[in-house]
Amino acid sequence: MPVTPAAASKNSRRNDEIFKYNYIMKKKVILCLFAVTLVVMACALQLIQQPGQELMQHPWQGKRVAYFGDSITDPGNNGSKKKYWGFLQDWLQIEPYVYGVSGRQWDDIPRQTDKLKAEHGDNVDAILIFMGTNDYNTGVPIGEWFTERDEQVMAGIDEPKHLVDRKHRYAVMSDSTYRGRINKALDYVKRTYPTKQIVLLTPIHRAEFYADESNWQPREDYTNKCGEYIDAYVQSVKEAGNLWAVPVIDLNALCGLYPLMDEMAPYFKSAADDRLHPNDEGHARLAKTIMQQLIVLPIY
């Protein structure tokens, strides 16, 4: 049936009205979305601009933190002008209490703990322990975490309690082995500071360090004098986290510093004779890694 001119005109007006309606609705939706975006941006800007208020504050911001360790922590070591804890001080306003001493090993942790206690008492929020590379270098035997004894203990599991034969393990507390030193140190630190956050940092990778004829340290791809690679010392620190209920930041893996490659030498004091101690760029990289990892660790 042919469409009359009147019907065609009516259909045309209807299509025009539908087009105008859709155009107006789309415009309103766009304007509404734009308005919502402006409101969100204004709220965000208000949060940022208000003094002392941020979208998110790092949980370690402004805290008092003790640093135990060796030459990489020692403020007197000349491998860098600024250490990782100095960068954390700049970025997070952490107040550092630094006790690291060059050449020290895990058996020095109780002494560093005593010094912190004498100087600051309980007025500290957390303790970071960055130790182990010198234990590897001097060839401290890895040892065992525990000794075991056959004993009797009272037990009642789905039956009346009675004496049963069981093995009982005891933590090795000895300065003669690496694991014994870690046990002894963490037992002492946790008893001295039971309410504080304690964090372990694994030793980083290491290459040549040639100080003089009597201090000539090979790369980590050689065993030490007791036949161990540094991997065993790193792994023991990671295991200690579970054994002693302390978090571990695995700097050995996470910071990316690998001085066995010439391409990574610019992060260390000297490509020729010191790829053990990070320089300022290396310490900044350590600090960035630590800062990000600390975000998920509370201060108690």
C-alpha cells in the first residue's frame, strides 16, 4: 500500500523527535558523568591539600627504628655517602637508631641489642636485622636448628591422657654455628623487646672485595672455607622467619642487585675491588625495596 504524503510527513516528524530525544539524553548522561568526575577530583584534591592528611600514609611514617647489622649498615663505612636507612629517614621521616658495625656477624646481635636498650630503653618501634654476609665470608659452619631427645610427655588425643614416648626438640643456642647464632640472637632480641616489630633482611649478593693482602674476599660463586655457598646462609635467614615468628624481607631476591654481572657494578663502590658494598645508588635501591615491603608490616 503506497504511503501518502501526510503519513510520510508524520513519520518524518516522529523520527526527528526520537533523534532529538536521544541526543538530549546522551548529552545529559555525558554532563552527569562529567559532574561526577569533577566531584571525585575535588574530593581527592581536598584530601591531598589539607595539611597532614594524605590519601594513604605509610604505616612506618615517623617511627623510631633500630638497625642492627654489619658494614652495609655501619654509618662509618665509606662505600656510600648515604645508607639505606638514611634514605628511609628522608622518605618516611623514620628516626634511625643505627648499631651496625663493619665486620660483625650474627653473634654480635645480643651486644647491639644491649646497646639499644641502654641508650633508648623501650622507646623504639621496630628493629631491622641485616646480617649474615660476614658469617659466610669467615666460614662459620651452618649447623642445625635443633637437637632432639627421646622423652615422655602427657597426651590424650581421643583417649584418656597418659604418658607417651615422643621426640622433643631443643633450639641450638651456640656461637659456633650459624643457625645456633641466629637462634641465640633472636631468642635474646624477642625476650628483650617482646612487643616490638622485628624484621630480618637476607644478605644481598656479593662479588669481589679486595681490601688488602690479608683481606681478599672471593665472589659468592666460590664456596667458603667450610664448603658452603652464600645461598645456605640466605636460606637460613628465611627459615628463621618461620622458626621464630618474625617477618623476612628477602633482599637477596627482591632488590635486584647482582654484582657478579659487570652491568650491575655501577651500584657498588668499585667495579675493580669492591662489589660487596653498595654505593649511594645501590643503597637507594635497597631502601626502595625495604620501603615497599614494610607497607604490609604493622608497627605494634
